[in-house]
Amino acid sequence: MTKLVALLQFLLALAGCSPGGTTWTSRVDAGPVALHSKASVQDGVARFDCVRSSSGACHYTLYPDACGGDAACRLAPLQRFSVASGDSRQLTGMVGFRPCVRLDDVLPGADCHPAAAGGAD
């Protein structure tokens, strides 16, 4: 039975239908300010598409899933990087993360909101 399941997963992967992926979409459209980003991860391969950004780039911060979107989480980001508007970036070996995307390169908290100025550490 295990061989049959493995064969089925292999055939689905060949057809581009691997189960278990996650996709995040972020969109801001407020007059001249616009951001449209898509991020997805499947089988440890993450893809970040900066579809459109009025600032010229999407700025990504990846937090561990363990933070659960909690602003009080003190775990450090796993990675930070920027992708030019209209471009994409792919990373391998990515599991257990939540992406935050912004128009600017300000470091957001694990809840994806800007950290409060002068906040307690």
C-alpha cells in the first residue's frame, strides 16, 4: 500500500498536482499606493511574486510559524529580502514560516504590523 501511495504522489507531482501547498496573497490598493504580492510554498520550495508595488519593490520578512502572528513573539525573522515589482524569487528548504510583505523596508513584528517605536524589549 505504501508503494502505491508513493507512486500516486510521484505521478501527481509529475502532473504539477502535489498536495499540501500553502498560498498567501497580499493586496493594498489605496489610490497611488498599491501592493499585490503572492507567496506560496510546496514541498519546501517557496516562491515570492511581487506582482505590483508602487514603491518599486515588495519587502518580505519571514517569521517562524511558532510566532503564530503574535506581535509579542521575540523570535528573530528567518529571512528578509526584497523583490522588484514584476519579479519573483524562489527559495528552497523553506518550511514552517509566515511571510510579511510591505511597501517599505521597515522591519515588521511577527504580526506583520510595524513594531511600535520605543517598544519594550
